[in-house]
Amino acid sequence: MQRLVILNPFGAQSHAQWANGLARELPLAARRCGAETTVDVYALPGRHWKWRMAASALALVEKMSAAGRFDQPVDAFIVTDMMDLGQFRAALPSAFRSVPVILYFHENQLTFPENVEAPPAHWDRHYAFMNVSSALLADAVWFNSHYHKRTFLEAIPDFLAAFPSPRPLNAVTSIESKSRVVPIGLESDVFEAGASKEPGIFGAGPPVVVWNHRWEYDKGPDEFYGCLQEAVAQGVAFRLAIMGQQFGQIPAAFDKMKVEFERHIVQWGHVDSRAAYVESLRSGDIALVTSQHDFYGLSVLESAAVGLHIVAPDALSYPEHFGREFLHKRVALCAAFVSALRAPQRNLNHPLKKYAWNQVALETWEALNGH
């Protein structure tokens, strides 16, 4: 019996979907391999990300202790990039400090783009170093995409060179030697929605353009707004479904879109229910992706799985997921979007079954057991 503990300091969005999916699917994958495993998840709410990075290790160790988790053995901890791994090991009871720790990178603060609307404080470099030091201290390091792994490792030398001596030696080699890519699974509901023949909830009319990302600067709301303006300028009709969660400061582009495209809007704001979200998503036609940053792209993959026409940059993690016909140079993205509006296509059979949770859980089980 393998006993795993997942620690999720930022229990929102893809972080929560990842942890809950593994807890549900890993025991099933283990059984298919003739083994048994248990998975316990301890999480904190998905807010105050800087405080989560600074103190979540202490809080989660206290949470495990209060639950009596240290009364039983643990074979491995799986933690995320939102944790200071050195602090975590030190906070563990002494009998658990030698238990292997796997560090999962959903994102990282070293290559996360700067917010042009609210520049980060100079000392924010500390969080990037926390990611690097945690990777050095981990027994294994998993990334959600090859793009994420490559850009993180490539950025380390110049980043460390800015610090005074002594600096960590052979950091890239050390981290790379224990790294691999393990994706996040897609829930079965998006595949089922993609196969549905029922009419969508938005009814007949012009194509529905979908935004299902966070309402934040790094997802490219200004570029999204600009492409919508281009469609209007060319006289091409569309409707607009803006979903996704809001955190803190909302980029100005959203207020502009709400006013300027009022008559186009069929959905505005976060959809709380998962079932209602999937139904709204499958009722769209085109997913226009303008992100400046996406280490994995779960929301884009969900859009593709329900059958939307993807119009995305030929950059970031997207070439790992989609064929070239759906990817475009950024300078040509708006033109490709307008062309898609003129001749929308659905159910384009993106090869995404490899991201179904039953496949991803098996891949995760193999990674856990050295295959």
C-alpha cells in the first residue's frame, strides 16, 4: 500500500482541479497496475498568493497534525510551487523529514510576466528564488508542460547571476536531472459535452466568442479587446461569452468591452456551477486565445475538448496541444480570428484524449514509481 499526501497551498482553479483529480484517479490507476494507494489532500483557499508562498508550509503541517495524519506513515508528499519546500521539511515532525517530496510546478515566479498595470515590488525576486531553492531541495520536480520546464531551466543562470556570491552551484543540472513533465488531466464532463448533439443555451445567431480565463493582465485582455474591435471594424458579427474568475485588480479592458460590446454579450462573469460552466462553454463557437503567459493552458484545453474552434498564438505551451492550423503568429492573430468568425467550425477532433484523467493518472503513477 502506497500512502500519498498532496499539499495544495492555493486551492483554486487548475490547482484544485489537479489535486482533486489526482486524489480521485490515482487509486484507480494504481489498481489497474496491480497495486493499491491512498491519497489524502490538504489545501488552503486560493487567495493571498504571496502569503501562501511565505507561510503555507507551516499552516499545512499544522493542518495535518490536527487531523492526526502523522499518526500513520507517509510514502511521499506531493507539493506545489506555492510552497517554500525548505520551510516545509523543517516544519515536519522529525520522523517525516526523510519522506520524499515531489514538487509540482503549476507556474513559477521566475518566468511569470510582469504586470504592466501594476509593476511588482523590487523585493518580489524573493519568490522566484523560493521556486529555485525549492526545486533544488525536492526529490523530484514535475512540470505541467515541456514549455514550462524549458523556460524555467533556461532562466535560472541569468537569474542567479544577479545575486552576490556564494550562489547555488550546478543548479540547472541538479534540477534537470530529477525533472519530468506530468500534465493536468481534463475532466470527463468536457469530453461528454463535446460529444453532445443538443443545441447550446445561447440559441441561434452569430458565432459566440468565448473567454474562460482569469480576468488578469497576463491572459491578454487588451489583445482580446483589440481583436473584437477589428471584427466590428470589418463588419463581422459575433456574440460574446465572458467567463473566468476575477482576482483583485481587474484590467481596464473588461470595463471597456462590457460597455462597447453590450449588445453582443450573452454571458458576462464567472459561472459558479461546474455543470453550468461546461454547458456555457460548449454553447460557444470560437475560443480566441490572446494570452501572454500560459504554462499549461487548462482553460484552452477545455475549450477544445467541448469542440470550440481554437484561435491561439504559435507560442507558449500551445504547440504541445494543437496542430499548426489552429496556431498563428501574434501579428496575424486578429486576422485569423476574423476569418474564423466568417466560417466557424466546431468539433474539430483535437487529439486530447491523452489528457483524459484516466490517462494522466496512469502517467502520474508511473512517474511516482520510477517508470
